[in-house]
Amino acid sequence: MSVTKIINSFPFIKYVHKEISDEAALKRSSGFLGEMLQRRSVRQFSTKPVPEQLIRNVIATANTAPSGANKQPWTFCVTADPTIKKQIRIAAEEEEFKSYNGRMPEEWLKDLAPLQTDWKKDFLEIAPWLIVVFKKSYNVEADGSKRNNYYVTESTGIATGFLIAAIHNAGLVTLTHTPSPMNFLSKLLERPENEKPFLLLPVGYATEECWVPELKKKTLEEVTFFY
Ligand code: IYR
């Protein structure tokens, strides 16, 4: 049981910081880095079912993310329904076909060439689960009035990062899929006006034989500047 104290009219609880030794911290941080280095965006999904509780746990982890004024301006729409997955695939492919055949400039297509992506998105039906992340620019109160959310894109991005890390930690794979434009997801999933699609994540296991592009991450020196 935590102790509550009222500070300036609002309840506070004591935060017990579990400090660990530098040695233990170094070990844990390099262990976690080792884990995260294993993560890859995967496009070849197995049809092997994933227990719903795993999906609930990774979303609950995402939901712990910090957000502007703790507004948690996100919604996670989840489906394993073959009919809905098919509808999402058809609509995504329709948009992606147009993107790959005219909407994306030459330079973009050239940048994507090593990833070997194209407009076909069969994984949207093959992966056992689809998670669609929506960001909420405002909340609608019970009386119908609108209340603003803050740092909506940053907050939803952070939550999605937690989600991707949790998916990897659960031994699952995902793909940060960005069919563009994504408004078909609002229509298909009948989302309210204050929610905008942010990212589409197929989640499951990788196929036994699964190929991913040989990518190099930038070095720490390239992305970090100590002052
Ligand atoms: N949205 C397209 C194109 C695409 C864009 C990026 I950025 C990628 O890293 C990969 C693909 C698609 O999902 O195919």
C-alpha cells in the first residue's frame, strides 16, 4: 500500500527509486542493448496463432508511456478477425499501389529499393494480429465539449516505441507499416473524428525461413555528440 500525501490539493505518492550499482546497471543496459540489437522489422509472418493475453500485455506496456499532461492521447485498435484483416489489406494495397506507381518520387523509390518493398501487403492477412495505433488530438467529454491533448505526436510516438520494444521482448515480430494515406483505417474501424491513424502494426511470429535486408545501423559516434 502506498502512502498518499496531498500537495497543493493533488494526491502524490512516494516514488521508491530502486537504485542499483553501476556494475549491475552496466550489465543490465548492455543486456538490454543486446536484446534490442536482435530486433528486426519483419515482413514474412507465420500463421501460428498468438495468445490474446500476449497482445494485451504488450499494449498495456505501451500504455505506461509518458504523455503530455498524462493525457495518453492514443487508442490501440486490435483485430484477429480474418474479414477485417482482409478489408484492411485490400484498402492498404489500393493506396500503396498508387503510391508505388506515381505518388512516390524517384528518390524515395530508390531509397526503398534495398528493402524490396512493393504495394503488395499479404502480411496484413497472414499475421495473426493487427494493431492500429491512433492518435487523439483532443478528447470529447461526457457533455460533448472538447478538451485539448498536448504533444500528441510525440506522446503517441513514445507509446509506439514502447509497444515495439514490448513486442520484441515477448518473442514476437512486427513491422512498422505506414500505408499512406491511412484514412481508410478510420472508416473501416469506425473511429471518431478526434482520432487519426498513426501506424499499422502486424504482429506475430516470423516464418521459419525469414529473410530481412542486411542493414547497418549508424554508429553511436554518428548519432551522439557529447558536450
Ligand atoms: N509506406 C510504404 C513505403 C515504405 C516507406 C518506408 I519510410 C519504409 O521503411 C518502407 C516502406 C510501404 O509500407 O510499403
